[in-house]
Amino acid sequence: MKKGSKIAAGGLISLAIVCAGASLGSSSISPGDTVRIILHKIFTLPPAEGTDPKNITIVWNLRFPRALLAFMAGGCLSMSGAVFQSVLKNQLASPHILGVSAGASLGAGLIILTGFSLPVVGGYTLPLAGFIFSLLTVFLVLGFSSRLDTTLSNNTIILFGMVFSLFVNAILTTLSALYREELKNLLYWQMGSFALKGWTYAGLMFPFFILGALGLFRYTREMDILTFGEEQAKSIGVDTRSVRRKLLVYSAILTGGTAALSGAIGFVDLIAPHLARKIIGSNHAYVLPLAFFIGGSLLVVTDLVARTIVSPSELPVGAITAIIGAPFFAWVYFKRR
């Protein structure tokens, strides 16, 4: 099968999984009715005869936007993970290395623990703070790394990212000890969830996805060249320092937006890029879209499991991805050895 056909197949499978995510739940709705309801809302087509108005509300206002948000979040994390693994030349690398999730957790934690709310944005103060802190963390890591190492080498970036992550987590732990009554809410947010997040959150996620994805696709050729090593890339004429910085910032936009809107969700950015490369090779023009489809589908399925396995209660999505991802991480590590 050609690479374009594989990506098209991935898109169709992803569409089917999103529809399944909007269909299944405590009150099961058939996939056919779900598709008709979505078409009815988007193109004003008539719904299936005898469709319960309650089902229309459940699909359109609750499940479909939740599935879309989970799909975009998983796709953004996966594309970001693919970039980090290529740029840092490390199969176990992920956006968490630069402290993106730690920064988002600190920003959101300050809002949760203090109850602060901006007058203009109101309820969006939490995701806004998470995104700003995550992006600020990346700029600080890159800034300190460039001060110490003008070539901005991979080892320097990884080292400073780990140090900043530990430092930010230490601040968050200290704040949690001071505000014990809000500790439960903070812990639940850190584990990630798509509960009670409708069209508003899906709409907020969309600009992060567009900006980050368009930025990454501008540099797919440079990413391919960087995988052969920094010296070879420089000999071809690639400004490795500038390209690496831009790629990491665009990846931080994808990851920071996801962490700010859905909490810290790990391991999706590790699993999906590996599967995409196994299926389609190492050309980033194909790896990025396929990783997006795989990661998005994986997170939709994970969210479906999280909200149905102990229904009517819900499990944090991050807990499910960690259960899946930890063995996968170990497998990749020992396979390399």
C-alpha cells in the first residue's frame, strides 16, 4: 500500500473511532443514528425518523465535542512527540523533557489553589494560565541552554529541561502542602480528563492545533535532514540552531495547549510516533499526519474506556495512558539495548 493510501486509511479509521466515541456510553446510541445526528447539526439534514431529542442533545452537546477534543489533544501530543524524538535523536524523548507539562501544571495549579480569575476571560483563566506557563517554561529552557551552549546541543536541552521540570514540580509540591483543601482538585487535573468539556474547549483547542501543525509542516524537510546528524545538516545548509528552536516552540504550542485544556496526559506522545514510523517509514511529511491520526484515535479510545469501565464514575485519562504507556516505554528501552 502506498504511503498516501495509508494516511487516507488512517483518516477513515480515525473518523470511525470518533463516531464510535460519540455513540458509546451509559446510554448507547447506534453509530448510524450518531452519524445522522451529526449530519443533521452540520448540514441541517433531517435526523432519522423517530430519533429521540434526548439522544440528539447527548451526541451533539456532550459526546461529539468531547471525542473531538480528545482526538485533537491526542493528535497534537503525538505530532509533538514525533518532533522531539527526531530533533533530539532519542526514541524515548517527549515534550515532557522540556518541562511543558510541568509548566502547565504549575500555571493551572496556581489558579486552582488560589481561586484566582481574570475579569475578562473568567472561566478560561485556568487553560490560559496553563498554556502561558508551559510556553514560558520552554523559552526559559531554551534561553538558559543557549547561554551555556551556543550550539544548543541536544544533551544541553535535555539536561536543562529535566532540571526545570524538577524545579517546577518542587514549587508545585510546596504550594500543594500550603493549600491542602484544594489538593484533590489539583491531583485530578494533573491526571488529565475530558469530563464536562464541550464545544467551548474544543474550539479553544483548535487554534493551538492549527498554529502548531502549520509551523511543523513547514520544516518536514529540515527534520528529515536533522535525523542524519547535526554536522551533515549544517553541511547541506540547514541552520540547525534556528530550526531546532522553532520546532521545539511549535511543539510546545501543541503540547501546552493540550495540557492547559485537558491536564497532563503522558505516553501518547511516545507511543503514536513509534507506531507511525513502523507503518510508514521516517519521512516526516507522512509521519506527522499518521502520528496525528494514531494518537488522536488512541486518546479517543482511552477516554471511552475511562468513562465506561466503572460507569457512572470516570477514571482519569492520564491513568489509563500510563498503564498502557509504561510497559511500552520499557519495551522500547530494552529493545534498543
